[in-house]
Amino acid sequence: MRDAPDYAKSGKVRRVLDSLRRVLSRDGGCAEICRRAAELDAAGVFAGTDWDQPDILIPALAGGSLRSEHVDTVVLEVTSELRILAIAIGDHARPDMSADDARRFLSQILAMNLELLLSAPSEAERVQQGKTSTLSRTVFAYIVEQIGLGDVLDQLVDEIWRILRQRPIQVDHVKAMITRIAVYRNESDVDLGTSAQGLDRLTTALFGPTEACRDDPGVDLYLSRLAAMDAEGLEFEARGLARAMHDTGLVSAYHATLIGYLVDENVHLLPEALGVSEVGRTCLLRYPDLVHELILRTVHPHSAQCVYGLSLLLDRGTLYQPPVVPSLWRQLSLKLSPTVRERLHSAFGPAVEPEALLLGGLLSMLGQPLGVGQGDNPTCQSARALSMWAYNDPDYLTQVVAWAARDDEVIAHFEGQPISSVKSVGGVANADPIDLDPVSLLVVPHLDRIYAEMVRRCADRPGDPHRWVNPEFHGWWSARGFRINVDVETGDLIDLDDFIRQFYAAYHPDHNGHQPLIHPQPAGVAVTDSAARYVGWHAITILRVAPDTNGDIRVYFFNPNNDSGQDWGDSVVVGTAGNGERPGEGSLPFEQFASRLYIFHADPLEDGAVDGVPADAVQRVVGYIERSWGVGRMGEQPVGE
């Protein structure tokens, strides 16, 4: 491209961009492109584009390019970032940008796109970008390795806390980021400013929650210190570790070490070490043999995070449901199929035995049903099912896990007919997921194929297949009344006024006789991006409808997409804290939620006061729809009275 005449360069760009994309997907690719930054500039890769003059680039606009559905746009953006990185570290020189300017520019981009450092691709990114969504994350991680985090620590620490307040099951990426920040802090003389206290709480929660391990002595030395403590010292230690765990949702390897030590030496302090409530304490005392065996089999320094799940499982009183205790005893003695052992071993490494990994993952899911995530996979239906069962039907979840682990097969039923996950052909996902918690990693491929087979069996029925699939797939409590505001054949909106009124009558306390939601209900939303543009359909769970801290009615829901806090455009921003949300819940004001809803279930015998829904409320919801995913779909809508 460098040697081609100007009129022929455009014909070379496509091949160069394709090569850049392929190199970026390989280990070490970022370094190789950064090393060739001057050659890329000289060859004219950026000629005729906004990126040709890095000094006029605006950091705030980079986010749109990084999330573009056009592969070439993403590749040009991240290649430009690597070129600016080369300027920042002195490997490339341009008269229009100094090294300090380049470093400042990169810090601003990192600060404005922190989610690319901390979380998996969102639903919008996954649908619009596919595998390209990982390129920007790879490049961002490399940039941080090269220039550090000094200028973005405040925002980064705030973002970590925002994610942790949602209490996800999978926190390995957060722990890695905290570790990176801690190392950077120790190796540099950076002024942490207002982030210092928040960062201290995070790093000490992992590496030194109490005085006995404040110096991060290592597990062996810590064990010797525990052996030298009297009863009062052990109690102080137990409470300190529990406090750090519940404050952050993170579990230190030292905490796992203490838990194992107490089972052998002082079981009376286990409630303090787990930080359980009175319900959890009573549960533990009622089933001590089971809890002790679960700890001995699952809690190790390399699998410490399951301690938090066990604590919350006890606090939820889950063991008081009669089938759960024998189900967990069965899981303790279950023999995993060789295929399952290999799958878990390949995904999580050899540090923890597959049986212990799976059992620990099951404890986490039963304790944190709203912490389930779908990872970078289009399997929101399966993730929602796992969450719903852990929340509402834990004995069924344990049964499904047992089938998948022992038989490497799950058999479900659709309208009385069996469906085998082994005999069913492909599901929604193109490949088995690898970025999930142990239970999801094992079970989701089975559920995905079963779900797809249920949809196929409804292919010749009129309307949306979820009318029949959701109750059969998720459970009997999924109400048989089904409402949809989209014509499946055309994609146009239908009966919008009636749909909105029916939703108000079924769920809004002022119109349904103040009847709280009894069982979580599956629902479908039209996901939009921050510009309110339609992205795709997405499965969520409506958990409850209640007044928030200001007395405004909000819908609280579970979103399996790893991080509920998303900007859906037109001021519709999903809250995760500060509005009465419980850990793991997302929430929106009732009208805003209704404006993104396209499917819901409700008891057909409990319609509520449809005629009492104010017309102005309906019109406000319609307005949100018209300004977002309803563009081009409205057609002729009947007007309600």
C-alpha cells in the first residue's frame, strides 16, 4: 500500500484492514501493530478519514466507533489507539501530537469506556458487532499494560464498585483488575486522590482483610498464625473476614483458609466466619453435617469465592426446602462423566478438582440467583432459566445439574413429549460457551438445545412461539396469559394501546389491586443502544414492582447480560443501586420499562382494571416507543379512549 500510487491505495485498504483484524485476534498482535505504527501512518491507512489527524480526534466520540457494527470502523479506531500509544511511549513521532498529549488522550478514552476493561460485551455489542466486540477489549488491556492506570483510577474504582454492588457470581475479571491496580499502585508514586479509600477496601478485601493477614503472608504462614490464636482472637478474625466479604462481595483466599480451619478446630465460630443472619445461623445449626461436608469438599484458597454463595444460601433458608438437603448430599457423591470432567478441567484448569468446582458453583448459584450471567453468548433464555430455578425452584436446578453432570444429557418435556439435549440439533449458540460459571458452563449447552427444539416444535403455530415455550421451559409458574405487541410476520407494532393497558392492569399496584408479584415472570424487551436505536430482542425476568425510595413505582428485573446498568437511550438508563434495588436487580420507572417491553405473561383470570389506566400515561409510554425501537414499526395504531 505504501508503494502504490495514490489512485490505487484505496484498493489496498481492504486487504490491510483485514490483516490488521486477524493480527489483533492473535496473542501479541497489539504489540506488533504498535511497533508498525509509523509504517501504517506512512502507508496512508488513515488517509481520507477522521483518524488522519490525531490532534483533532475527540475522545468522547471514540466510544461510538469502538462499538460500531462495521468491522472496518472498529479496526481503524483501535489501530489509531495503538498508533497514539506508540506516540505516547516514544516509538512514533508526529509533529501534531506530543507524547504527553498522546498519553492524555488515551487516558481520557480509557476513562470514558471503562466497561471495556471490566465487563463482557453487552447485548447491543454482541448483536451488532459479533466477535469484533472483543477487539477493543484486547487493545484496551494492552494500552493499560503500557501506560498504567494513573489518570483513570478514580473512574475505574467507581466502576468496580458499581459492578460489585450487583453481586455477580463471576468476579475473576474484577479480581484481576483490582490486582493490576494494586501492583500499579505499589510500583508507582501515583496520587490516588478520592479513590484511595475505595481502592484500599477492595485490595484489603482480597489480600489482607484482617490484622493477621494484613501483610499478605501466604496461606501456610497464615495457618500457623491461626493455630496460635486463642478463642477470642479467632472470633475477632472470623468477624473481620466476614465483614470484608459482605462489604465487597469478594472472598479472600485467607477467608477460605480460616473456614476450613474452623471446621476442624472450632465449628462454633462458623456462623461468625460466614457472617450469616439469624436465619442462616439456625439453618447451619440444623444441618451441620451437610454444611461441614460442603465446606470440606468445596472451600479452598483457589475456590474461595463459593464461601459467599454458601453464606447467602444459608441466609435465604434454602436448606429448609425439603428436597434441597438430600439433593446436595446426592451432589456430594455424584460421579461426573469423563466428558464433563474434561470440560470443567479445560475451562478452569487443574487447581481445583472438577467435582469441587461444580459443587462450589452450585452453592454460588443457589446463594446468588441474580448473579448468573450469560457471558459473551446469545443464551439469555438459558441463563434466565438457571437464575429463575435458583431463585424459585432450587431442587429442580439441582436435578438438572445432576443429570448434566452424571449423564451429560438433560431430558425435558414439551407438552408431554420428551426432549433430549443430546438428540436435539443445534441451539441458539454456534459453539459451547467458555466464559461462564461452572454450573452454566455445564448446563447451558443442554438447555440451549432444548430451548431451540421447543421453538422448532412451535414453528407451524401462529404468533410468537414463546407463548407455549416459556411455561414449558421455565416452569408452571410462568403465567399462561401471554401478551405481545409485535406482529411476528412483519415486525410491526400491533394493539399497542391495549398491550400497555394490559401490562398496567397486570403489574402496576394502582391497577391490579395492590397484588405483589408472587412468582418471577419471564418477559421480553426490545433492547436499544444509547442512541435509542433498536438492537434486538432480549429475555429478562420481572421480579417485582414496588415504590422506590422516592415513592415512584419501578419495575425491578433480572437481566442475564452480566451487568444490568445499561443506557437504552432517550433518558432510559437502567439503575442498579440507589433506587431500592437489591443486589443483582436492574430497575426502571414503570413507564420507561413498559416502553421497552414487547412480551409479558400474566394470569388471564386476573386482568385487573384495564379501563382505569390513564390515557396520558399510555401516551407517554407510546412516546418513548416512537422515539426508539418503534421507528418504522408503528403503522396504523388504534387510539384508546
